[in-house]
Amino acid sequence: MGALRSIVPVLLLIGIVPPLPAQPTTVAKAKKLPSHPGEVALVDEGQRGSVYRSFPSGQRLYTFDADPPGRSACSVGCAMAWPPVLAPSDAVATGDWTIVTRSDGNRQWALKGKPVYTRFHDAPDAPGGEAVSPSWHLVPYTPAAATLTVVKH
């Protein structure tokens, strides 16, 4: 077997044994998933990309234009309609996720400094908050992983 293994490259070189045709292989580009808190899930939604949802309810997340950096301006009645995504007392910041302290003393998750909320009336597959108020925005999708076609020789 060792002699055969050593002669095959020579036969390929002088053209006696033709090389096998290269076969295209499709591989997914490696994509590191961002870290996120346990109260939030990153859900892959195919070609649209991935999106953060509250866990375990599955509702989409929103940010509020009136929130100053690192603070929540949504309290009392606002917080009933737009429940904040609360962080447990032992939670620690991770990746793009930080924690802000609300005026009621509760801790709330923030993505890139913006506190995040759900909407009381939303169903997981039917977010409608942007239609209700121009001050509320769905947390956008993160791009889908690219697919590459690689030809191996």
C-alpha cells in the first residue's frame, strides 16, 4: 500500500492517471454568535437573519426614542404597555448587552446602551408597535450568515 501511495503522485505528474475533477463544495461561512442575556433569545429566521426576542415569550424587542443614554424614560403606565426586559439581580453585562437601573429600582437590559422592551399587545409573530407610535422601533435583524462556494482541488 505504501508503494502505491508513493507512485500515484508520479503517475499524476506524468499524465498517466488523470486528476479527479474538482467538485464545488458549499460551506457556511463561520459566524460567531453574539453573546446575550438569558432573558433574551437570538432566533435564526433564515434569509432575513437573526433577531433578538424575549425569552420565553418569543416577543420581538423594541427601543424607545425618548430614552436618554443609559436610562429608561418609560415608567408606570408606559411600562405597563411596553414592559421592560428586566435583568435579574445577579445579571452581568455581556457583549453588547448592558444593564440600566430604572427609576423604580429594577434592572433592565439594554442593547448598545438602549433599554429594550416588549409590547403588551404583540404576539410573537405579529409585532405592531412601530405602527402604534413612531417613537418605538423594533430591534433590527442581524445579517444572515453568508454562504460560500469553495472549489477544492
